[in-house]
Amino acid sequence: MQQTIPSLIARVKQVSPDKPQADIINGLMLAYCRIEARTPDFLKPHGRDQLNRFGQLVYSELASKGHE
């Protein structure tokens, strides 16, 4: 899912162009968590680290594209 961050952000921006950055990050983190929670590698403590990393990657992508 991490490779798809740019396309996920683009889709969110297409559907809701005025969505605040925090809502984009939180929404994508929630979706990521729901998907990854089904895999054994996502169990504690690794799951929290993976989720935090994903959130940082989403934020970085938004910031680098001027969506902040």
C-alpha cells in the first residue's frame, strides 16, 4: 500500500479537492490500518511502527507536492 500513496492522495484530491491535510492523513491511516490489521506482521509492536511510518510517508508526499 505504501507504493500507492501518491495515487491514493490524487484520488482523494479528485473526489474532495478541499479536504484538509489532516483529514487526508487520518483517513488514509485508518484505511491502511484496516487493511494491514489482517496480516500477522501488523501485530504489536510492529503494527504501531508501520502505521506511524505510513502516516509520515503520506505527510511527506503531501508536503512535497504543496498540499499542506
